[in-house]
Amino acid sequence: MSDSQSNPGARAMDLIRKGIAAAEPGGAVSRAMAGVLSDPPAAGGRWQVIALGKAARAMAEAAQAALPAGTDVLVVTNAGNDTPLAGARVMRAGHPEPDDEGAAAAAEVIARLTATGPDDRVLALISGGGSAMLPAPAEGMTLADKQAVNKLLLGSGGDINEVNLIRQGLSRLKGGGWLRTSKAPITALILSDVPGDDLRVIASGPTVAPIGSRADAAALARRLGIWDRMPQIARDVLEQPRDAAALPAVKNLLIGSNALSVQAMVDAGAVAAPFGLEGDVQDCAERIWALAADLKPGQALALGGETTVRLTGDGMGGRNQELALRLALLADTRPVPWPWAFASVGTDGRDGPGDAAGGLVGPGTIAAIKAAGIDPDEALRRNDSTPTLKAGDALVMTGATGTNVADLAVLIRA
């Protein structure tokens, strides 16, 4: 009996682990360093390395191996990925909520970029999660103002492009801010955590032109229904146009992405689904479960991307956990006559503010949840997917993975 027949959940997780392995950031950086080294500092200049995001430490370590000993290296990353790195300064920063540690890291990034000269070279190592980790509020705003806006954005139902458009308009470092601050040329190696790999969106595009103008961001905040709840100073900032000066030239190189991880799952025997993880989480669950009836024995469907969740309660959870729980509910009302499993996991090992990475559900998940005395529909109304999945023995815990290329999911028939 094959693994898919005896334990489809185990095979689903094995495929996801292969997808995560394909996004290993150290190897991606190592392969790109030859191109970076082709434009070294001028005589008397130096390298300045700044790594930002959930994969920052691993990316920095790989870059160090190719650069001269003693190169200045700053790593800004989240708890769980912030183990010390010899020869580098590692600064912890909050995620998904900006915090004082992130504000201190932002000040350090600004200081290092400001201290560069035209003969120096900056190597920027950018990965997902960097947007929340480096809060540098626009002039007049406080960190508390930025935190208030971020909380509204996380519960707005806006996708990552929309969220980061507004974040960019309220920041000194996002939307090309590193280019405006540095006096040295910048080369950026970028690990993508967003569908479509729009470089303007990854970590809110510190080395890329903004997604749109502040006026665009203000109009979007109104459409999302959060404008009137934003701090007055944030609204004032978005109503002021940004300096229209052209940004300096930069080399932005994409070195890893969600699409490459999905392909790794396909190479391991899965079939790419006809769509990705996108849009409202309930709509996405409906589309995925609609494919179940046509699955062949042993077939696995691979998906990648990022759904959106509108917060209606104050429970604990994340978009992967909600997707898994919502799909399990659909399967409970529209069952298929064979064993199956569905897993949805954040490639960074963390889904939302808790420690869970996602969910792994099957035909018995909803019955187990109800047996534990939990109403899964009511739990979803409160966005309380973490304890609900835990009650059904359906919570995925991986710990920090050291990378981040959005989310991966697998639907498999035994």
C-alpha cells in the first residue's frame, strides 16, 4: 500500500516540505553572488550588507561566505530566526505587528545607509515579513500611529498589494526608501513571498519604486472602509504628495519565489492546481473543494499563494488555518467517498500571530472538533481557528523555517 493510500496527510506534508526546501535562502543567495561581485566597491570603498525579513539570517550567512572578511553586516529578522551570526549584528523586530525593536532596527538601517558614500556598495538581502519588521513612520507619525494603521490593515480584507500600498505611503523606508537614503549604489537579492513576484510588494519594496502614490493609498483606505478609523496624522500624511524626484538606479534580482516552490512539489509528483491560493479565504476553500470530486486515486494537487481574511472576531488564527478549517467544513457537508487530506502551511513556519504554521485536515476533522465541544462555525465567526484545529488534532507546527515564500497547500486523494 502506498503512502498516499495509507496516510494521505503524511504525503501532503511531505510535498509541502519539499516546496519549502526549494526556497532555502542560503543556496539562492550563493548562486547569485557571482553577479553581485562583478560590481565591487571602488578604491577606498567598502561593502555594506543589510538583510531584512524572515529569511534574513540565512541570506546574510551565505553572502558573508562570498564577501571579504570583516564586511559590515546587519540582520533584521523576527523572533525564531534571530540566532546570533558571527561577524554580523542581528536585531530582532516584531512581526506581524511593528514594535519598538523594529523601530530601533529601522533607525540603525537609516544610520548605516546614510553613512555610505558613492565608492561603497550596498548589498540588500530582502525577504518576506520585512514590511512589519522595519517601521520608520513618516514625519509627524509615531510608532503607535503606525501600529494602529497596521492593525486596521491586517483586518481589512485587503490583499498584500493593497496593504503594502498604504504602508509605503506612511513610511520613510518602504517604496524605495532605501534608495532615497543611501549614497552608495544598491544591489538587492530578493526572495519573493507574494503571488506574481511584484518586487514593489515584497517587504513593501524598500529598493523599488512605490506601488502607487499617496493619493492612491488614501483612496484605497476609503474603499477598504478604514479611512475614518485611521489616526488623523496618518490621513494627513496620505493627503500630502511625496517628493517626485526620480529614484537612483538599482539592481533588483529575484532569487526565489512561491512559484518555484510549487514547481518543486510538482516535480515530486503533485499536479499544479488550475489556480492559486488567492482572494477571500472562503471563496478559495470553495474553489479547492470543487476539485475534489475529479481527483484520481493517489493524485495530489499543489497550490501556492496567499488568501485574505477579514477579521470579524478577536480569536487566534491565521489564513492557512482558516482555509484548512473552512475546507474541512465544506467537505463535511459535501463529502466524497474516499480518504483525503488537505494541508495549508505558511512557508516561514508561522501563520498569523501564534506559533502554528497552518492546518492539516481530513474526513474526521470536523467530527473530532465537535466531539471536543467546539462549534467550528462559531469559531470561524470569531477567527478562532487555532484552538479549534488543535482540538481536532489538525494543527501544523513546524517552527521557524528560515525562509518565506508565502503559503503552500496540497489536496490529496488516497
